[in-house]
Amino acid sequence: MIINFTIDRFEADKAVLITDDGAAVVWPKDKLPDGAHEGSALSFDITEKQEREKRDKQTAKDILNEIIN
């Protein structure tokens, strides 16, 4: 899923990003691309990390098995 943002403003070390539908997100300023400024258009590609999810499920199973046994 691609989410489009515009940098609305900077507040100290944070940036306020606004989505196309008006939702606001506060983002660390140092995690923005070099040269980003108020009005810059950004796109975030959000995907599910299947490997992490698989690992987390296995960890949960291991813990449950350890408790049961």
C-alpha cells in the first residue's frame, strides 16, 4: 500500500506529515530524505513483514510449549 504525504510543518526535531485525506502523522525529522522541506511530497510504501510475523508466531509457540511442559 502506498500512502502519500506532504510535509506540513516542522516542530523542533519532528515533522508533521499530512496524508491526502487529511490525517496527520508526526515523524522524526532525521528520518526524512535529505533536502526535504515544508511542502515536499513523500510516498511511503507500507508492506507486511511476513518473515517477522512468522518468527514472532514461532517464538509465541515456543513460549507456550515451555509453559505447558
